[in-house]
Amino acid sequence: MSEAQARWIALESNPLVMNEKATRVVPESAYYRGADVYFLKQVISNACGAIAVTHALANNVKELGVGGKMGEFLQKSKEMTPQERGEALAASEEIASVHKDVGEKGQTDHKEYTKVDYHFVCYTSIGGTLFELDGARPAPISHGPTTRETFTRDAARVIQETFVQVYPGVIDTSLLTLGPAPEDEDSELKPRTAEATSENVAELVGMGFTEEQARHALQASCNSVPIAVNYLLG
């Protein structure tokens, strides 16, 4: 084993281990502990996807029209601490049942992947601030101001700086977006121009991509900036 390998041992997929590392490498000043952000801790393994979705829904209830079992859980856990919320989510048989049912509908045989090396993190805008919500960390991380118009660009910049630039050559990063259904049910079926517009190219260049990368991704995504960003980071 090389000296570098000895220093960089594999971390166990354990919330307690990840939480301690996050606490020791991120300065306390970076964390936000305001009550206006709904945050919960990950207390069980392999639940980061459920935690990320919960964070996205909980902090966009009005925008996404959250109801049903999740709406009930969010209301019941509103006054809980992040630790208590995490424990309540882990103990919720109703949400766990939905989670299992949805998980079995994917293309992956979940029985073969009881331990995974990937992790889900939620980025969302709350009160005009871009937040990183990661249940393995002690609290939300504020990444500064953002707007509805600049959110995609601001989030992409943070992801570039936090992951892509730190781990060059690693292609395991991907993005999923969560939002309300289009008001026009046929809007997603309407054809879009495949030509990359100068405005969208400039927006991607502003995120840190080269002009060549921007044009190629926009042409491959029918000139959609969010899809182009996912294409470039995926």
C-alpha cells in the first residue's frame, strides 16, 4: 500500500462516520441553523436519496403542492429537531413502504446493491438563498444569494466548484430536477429548436463550461439549459 493509499482509506457508508468527517472539514461558519430551513439528519444507511427528496419537498411545499403521506409527515415533524426528524422518517412505516415500492420499479436490482458508493444531495432556493442540504452534514450550508432566474446557473457553479473541479476526470456526477408539472400538459411535447442560442451559450459559459462544450450540450438537449447542464455534469 502506498503512502497516499494509507492516508486515504475507504470510508464506511455510515451516517455517523460521514457526519464526523463533514463536521471536521467544513468550518462551523459555513453552516446555517435558521428555523426557516427544513433540515433532517440521515440516521440510516442507503437513505440519502429519500433524504434529498424530502429536503426538496419540505422546502418547496407551496410550489410543489406537497400533500398525502409526505405532507402529513412534514406537518407532524415541523417542530422537531433535525435529529428527531431523521429518526421519525426512519421509523415511518408508511413512507418506508412507498420508498420500497418505488425503489423496486427502477431498472436496478436493489438486492444486489445493499452497499453503494454514491450519495444524493439537495440544492434548493429558500428565501432567495441557495442552500445545500445533505443529511450526512450537521446543518444546511448556505452558498449565497440566488434568484428564480439564476438558480440553475448558481447551483451549477457550486457543483462545478465542489465536485467537478475537485475530482477532474470523474464522470459519476449527475443531476435530477424536481419541479411542478407544466401548466400546459402538451408543452413538453412541443418541438424546440436544436440550434444553441447565444443567450444559452453565454449562460453555460458563465457556469464555467467552454463555449464548445456549451454549444455541443445545447444541441444535444434541444437548447434546454437545465438538460444541457445535466448532460455536461453527467
